[in-house]
Amino acid sequence: MSYAIRHLGFADKNAGRFEQARERLTESVTLRREIGFKPGEAAGLVALAYLAAETGDPSTALRHLDEARPVAESRDAKAVLGWIEQAHTHIRS
């Protein structure tokens, strides 16, 4: 269910419905937390970071990334750690 909601959030973002996108992406992260899916939780936080950056809130974006890093590290989620680094580079540029 978290994947379906996440992708609905991406569709909302692409349609310019940013608040709805934020709500859906947050719901997806919440579902992943509830089941202990740490790599997915961290990936969801990366998605929220990109959304925050795209909507003009880089400080929130960086907070999401700072929250995602230890979650990804706790499971040695190397791919997600790479996404976090890419997002940091993108947001800071």
C-alpha cells in the first residue's frame, strides 16, 4: 500500500498538486515506519526532501535528508544512501 500511495503522491506532484503530494508521500512514510521498512522509510524521506526543495523550502528538504541518513545507515541501505547524497548535491546547488 505504501508504494501505491507514494506513486499517487508523485502523480499529484507532477500535476502541480503539491499539498496533496506532500500528504500522500508523508502517509507512505508513515506506513513504512509502522511495519519497520527502514530502507523504504528513508527513500520516502528523500522523496519528501525533493518535494520540499521543488516547492521552495530547502531548509525542510535538508531536514528530511538529515532524518533519512541514520535510518538508511541503520540497515546499510547503500542505494538509498546514494540517493541521499545525490539529493544533498541537487538541493545545495
